[in-house]
Amino acid sequence: MTTVLVVDDQPLQRFGFRMLLDSVPETEVVGEAAHGAEAVRKAAELRPDVVLMDVRMPGMDGIEATRRIAAAGDRSRVLVLTTFDLDEYVHAALRAGASGFLLKDARPEELLAGIRAVAAGDAVIAPALTRRLLHEFARLVPPPDGGPAKDPRLNALTEREREILVAIGKGWTNGEIAARFVLSESTVKTHVGRVLSKIGARDRIQAVIFAYDHGLARPHPE
């Protein structure tokens, strides 16, 4: 059973999420919050597996709430919901410690799968969506002056692991990485785990941000 805290300032939106999540046996809505401060308080009190977080809310917004929930170090992981025209907020939320994001027009099965993935410790962005949104994020993240920043964590990576990190930054799936480097998916999964450990990233999303911040990944022009 995956427990969920639903955070949205729109009562009808919260009701819709509750109806969906309570309609399947593997999820349970343990609480609701209408703004960020309430979300932080209830996350600490209820310790849900997943916090389904809206971004734009009165008072404390979803970004600050995500930052505080992540900083608390509890078990709760944050899945941000947004609309595509708010991609700059999503980027800030991921930096704040969110474990992933979905668009609000996601299909019900995509939302349920996303919640399960986040609860299991995985990142939640579909690769095609990752590429599209990261292309937008790149406008907000200028390339480092003088090339990639010299970070000691990069020196800890093997040549193969650095290649894997670049591929993660491009939004490639494990299957795509395996095909590109002629590796088995289990081997790729092992490499990904080592990369995350060495750069101190909780999940693939944080690794994507790391790759962009260090100039290892930039979107291809469309």
C-alpha cells in the first residue's frame, strides 16, 4: 500500500485525485493540504510515501514546500504536478528535491504509475517528456563559463560512468543506453547506480540536473 498526501489549492482537483487514488487497492490518500505550509506540516505528521504536490498555491508555494519536505530527511518523496507553460517552476522544484514531475493532463494510468515509481525510489519523467522540458530548462540554465565546472565528483567517475551520466542527462532510458553502448540493461542499471552514488544524486532527475549544471548535457536544437 502506497500512502499519498494530496496538495492542491483547488478543492475539486484534490477531490479528483482522491477519487482516482482511492479507486485502486495499492494507493491510499492519507491526507490533503491546500497550501505549502499545510503540506509541510501534514507531511511531517502523516509521513506519507508520496506527496502529490501542486506548484502554484497561495502563501507558501509548492517549490518551498518541496524544499522543506526534502530537507526534513523523512521518507516522503515529492511528485510535482504542473502544466507545461510553468516549466521554470518545475526546474526550481526539482532543484528543491522533488523526485519527479508529471503534467496535469497526464492520463490516470500515468499518474498511478508515477506514484508507484516515486514510492519505489525511482524518478518519474517519461524520456520523451524529459527531453522536451529540458530543452526549455536549458534557456534558464546558461552554460558554465569556460566549459564544464571542475567538480571532484567528476574525477571519481570512470570513462564509462561519465558516458552514462551524459546519456542520463540527455534523458535516455536504460534500454537506449544499453543499445548505444552495446551493454545489457542489467549492466547499465549497475552503472547508473554507481554514477548516482558517486555524484551524490538521489535519483536520475538529480543526475540530469547535475549533468546540465556541469555542462555535460545540452539539448539538441529542434
